[in-house]
Amino acid sequence: MKYDIQTLRIFLAVAREGSIARAAIKEHTVASAVSKRISDLESKIGAPLLYRHRRGVNLTLAGSELQVHASRVMAELAHLDGALSNYANGVKGQVRLVANTSAIVQFLPQDLSSFLKLHPTVKIDLEEHTSIAVHKMLVDGAADLGIMVPQRPLDGLHACLYRADQLMVLMQPDHPLAGQRSLRFADTLEYDYVGLPRGTSLCNAMVAAAEELGLSLRLRIQATSFDGLRRMAALGLGIGILPRGSVEPFLQTEGLTALPLDETWARRELMLVSKGHDILPILPRMLHEHLRHSDPEYQSTRES
């Protein structure tokens, strides 16, 4: 049996509104035209779809069954329209990329810009999440690629190095720690901290390192962003720890001093993670290759 899309849409409007007259208004037509389409559809199916009464209509069992399947058909058509509209707009495909804040703040803007100059018809959907959330989204198939600091086994995911960052301790220039060349984490723990929320890879690493020393992290304030953390540290509300690339460009403008954190865990590896390079669709695979080779250190090694 052939179904007319316009008739299915009108039928769904009637089902939603519980009234042929109200459905006609919603569909910008007249009630008689709606009634005829429903009647013709009932004739084709060979069963009534509506119980008609003074106050409106109710679905029969056949009508309820049709509503379920027609809703799926219309949802798929909407999805199809969205997918094909990408081609009409010059976009030939999209990549779902999720990354932690460190990657987004320090490295991804330049790397994605250079990729899109090479492939201007590709759309990149980028979302910012904690490393834990990035991990889960990749496992669940909610993203094609992820950038994260792994905090537990990768559950069959494949990872390669994207970038490494160095953690810095930031503070006001007149802070008692400010005169040193670098800092051990233990030397900072007698002071109040401004930190990121618990659950972020950086906060988790700091708490774990303090516990390993048998000390506690005096987390006075939790800021939700790197910008907020820097501003609070600049106002003397506590010292903070952030990656070098998110600190050094703002030292003069925000009146801060930053010293390298002299700990093995202070050099963090940001990993580019996927379910496997060889099974990636072509566009995510192209972005994967671009990001994997975007580190200037990699390029200099390659050219030498």
C-alpha cells in the first residue's frame, strides 16, 4: 500500500489535536479537506482510524498503530532533510569531536582552523566535557573522536599522543612562593587553593597527589572555567594550577605570576582517542590524522 506523506502529516496533526477542526488550523487548510484525507486513508486501510464525536475525535486501535509508525516515518524524513541540507549548504559531512578544557583552550582552535582551511566543506561538531565524560561518550558511540587525559583503562579504545602540557602554579606576584624558579606540590599545600570542580582530571590529580603525601588539599573555591580560576587567583583568593598554555598569555594583563610545578604528574599527556583508526569513517579519519600530526614538535622531527 502506498502512503501519502502529506496525509500522514495531517493524520498525526489530528491525533495530536484530538480535533479535525484544530488540525486543519494547524495545517493551514480547511476541515473538509482534512476529513476527506482521513476518510480516503481509512478506505485504503480498510479500517476506521478515528472515533468521531461532538467534542472531537479519538484514535481507534488501528489509528493508534498508525500513529506509532507514521511518527517514525516523519522523524526519519526530518533526519533525512537535515542530512541532505548539509550538501545544499556546501557541507559534505561532519565529525563529532569531544575534548577536555585543556585541549580546547590551548591547542584545538589553531588545529581545527588549519584543518578547515584544507577541508572547508566539513562540519565539526565540537563539545567541551571532562575527560571522564569524553571517555564515556566514546565508549557509547556518541562521538567520533575525543581528546582527554586518561584516568582509567581505555576499555578497548585506541589512543595516541595529541599534545603534552606542563602544569603551572599561578599566584599574585607578592605571594610568599612567587620568588622561586619552580615548586614542589608539597610546598604549596599550606596555602588555600582555587581549583576546578571535582571530577575534572586536573582536580582529581591534585587531590590524589595530596593524599599520597598524607596531606589535604585546601580547596577554598572551585571555579567552573580556566578564566574564572585565573581571575580569582589574581584577586588573592588562593593559588591555582593550570596548564602553561592557558596561563602564560594572561600573566601581564591579569597581574599574575606562574611557576612550573616540579612533579612527574605535572607533565600531562593529552591523548587523541577513538574506537580505532582503521574503522573510522573517512572524515573522522582525516581529522584524526590531522590532529595526530599537528604538534609542532612532530613536524620539526618529521622535517629534520
